[in-house]
Amino acid sequence: MGLFDKIFGGENNNDLQLNWKNLTDASQLDEIIKDSHERPVAIFKHSTRCSISSMAKQRLERNWDIEGNTLDVYYLDLLTYRPVSNQIARDFGVEHASPQLILIKDGKAVFDTSHNAISVEGLKSAL
């Protein structure tokens, strides 16, 4: 990793990558609930037209230092799949926000944050 990458976050420090799974259908929520009983599942709700949302997504990707088998991370494009976002709010009892990061354990939302409070450190503290 070069000096400019370290300064500007071109690569994350531990060479760990955030491997997004696309969330495109409400039927996937059943799988997420089931899987969350084995290991935590995070859902990142992103508005592709919002600069704050883009910054939150980039911050997660740049600072990601969580081992790949620790949790699954889903990416939801809010503008394309708004009904899925609405179903998330109903199923997990979280108020809709954009951007938003939700952590699911044992079928329940145990952590929910939005906007500039979204961070890898915050997610790790909830794990």
C-alpha cells in the first residue's frame, strides 16, 4: 500500500474486503432471519442519489476490517427496491432511514444507525 493510499484511504489497512450481497427481494428477508441464528447479518440501505449515503458506503468499504466469515453484509439500493426497505422496517421494527445500517442477530434487529453515525467501529461494537 502506498503513502497516498494510507492518507486517502485507497485501500483498507488489513487487506480485508467488504463482500456485499445484493438484497433485491423481500423474500430474501426470510433467509436473512434464518441465517442470523447462525451468525450476524448486516443490512446497509443506500440511496444512490444521496451524497451522505455515498460517503457512508465509502467509509464502510475503506475502513472494513472484519473477517469475511464473521457476518454477512447485504446491500439494498433504496431507490430501486423501496418496498424491500419498507418490509425491513416492518419485520425488524426499525424506523426507515437513509443511509442506514442494521445488524440482525437471532432474527431481531440488535443495532440500527444512520447517516454519519454509520461506521465499522460501531458495527463491531454491536457484534
